Amino acid sequence: MIVIPAIDVDVVVVEGTTPSALRAGAGHYPDTPLPCEIGNVAIAGHRTTYGRPFHNLDLLKVGDRITLETPIGPC
């Protein structure tokens, strides 16, 4: 799950960024580290279609918390 309280995001994150994956939720780019691993995780999501999980992304401010909740814990 990706949780961004400042913009009311609480969305499942699936593996992949194909149209079918993004219809299910936000998508993890397979060529980037998994959440909680070292490196930059990349998550895709639409602002206007496929459930529009990131429709208010432009309202984020520096310091707003973004949490990825995984089976092994949050990061």
C-alpha cells in the first residue's frame, strides 16, 4: 500500500505498470528496488484515469509523509 495522508491516498501497489496493473492500483516499476530496499523506488499511478490514485499529487508539500506499507512493515 502507498499511504499519503496529506492528499488522502491509501492505495494498493501492484507489481508492474501495464494498463491492466494500473487498473488495479498504483504500480511498482519492476526495474527499481522494492520498497524498503536501498535505492529509489518508482511508483506509477494516474491522475485522471484508472481510479486516479494520484489526482492531488500537485498538492504535496516538502516534508509530507509518504509511506509504503509492505508485508514486512512500513518504510
